[in-house]
Amino acid sequence: MGFFSRRSKEERAGADDAPRRAGTEDDATGGVAAGPGPTVELVDGRPVSSPLTSAERTRIAHGLEVLRGQGIEIDDLAALDEAYDRAFSAYRSGVGQDPADVVETFGIVIGEYLARHSHRDWAVVTDVFGTDLGLVDARADTVIVPHNIVSARWMRGETRWIPGVVEHLVSLRPRPPA
């Protein structure tokens, strides 16, 4: 589903001809291996969601730990923005991380921020483009795939975007006060 696959070119070769199985390595978009599962049938092209497996929960925990290890507070959008901009600048100067790793980390962290502050929950989401981690809101029938949000901005070279975009998404479906 994302622009930056977690699989190598060799692993993706010929994947378009294989049956797609949501949440498994059969998923041609580089989904997390979560064991065998049913082939997802989309109805009218609408996204389908399923609960997270332990593999996806581990993937989220790892992504959060990457930034915590750098001393960055996940609920501080300004700090997340600065960290993303540093990662982008480092990559542009030839000394940064692989873009797929940056997109993975910031996709997860932005997703977690949305899960904490908006009326959305983590899920495995399958749509016409494939399967990835996403956030769903059953009442509003909406899906957000944070990795796509990050990767699109990475490819366009955008910086200083995280607070505005994330605050807007939260404002659309704020989490009710406890």
C-alpha cells in the first residue's frame, strides 16, 4: 500500500501475478508477515480493516522505540517535525537513513499520535492499493494510512508539515474527553 515497500525488488518481482493475502508476505505491497489468512475481497473498492496481530503490534512498538531512543516525545508534534526535517536533510546530504526506514518510523509515530488524540484505532487496512497499518473510525467510515501521508511528503521534499497535517486530522475526529 505504501510508496516505500519493506521488501526488496527481488521479493516483489512477479508479486503482481500472485494472489494477495492481507497481512501476509503474499501481500504484494510488503505487508507484515502475520501468518496465513483469507484473501480479502473488497466490496465496491472500499477499504476493509481487520484487528492487529501480534506482528503488527510489535512493528508499532519498534517504530515508537526508535524515536524514544533519540529522546523524542511522541506527543510533541514540534519535536517530531524537527526530527523528521533532520532525517530528510541528512538523507539529502548523503548521510541519512534509508527513506523506507524514515517513512516506517514516522508513519508509525504519526499513526500512534492519531490513535492517542483522535477517535481512530489502529487496524490492518486493505484497499485497492494493498495492505498496510492504518487507522480506522467505524462511525465516520474513514481510513488513514499514515505511511502514505509520510511517503508522499517525503517524495515531494516537504518539510515543516507534521504539526499542521496531524492537528488537522485530529480536529476532524477528536477523541472525546475521558
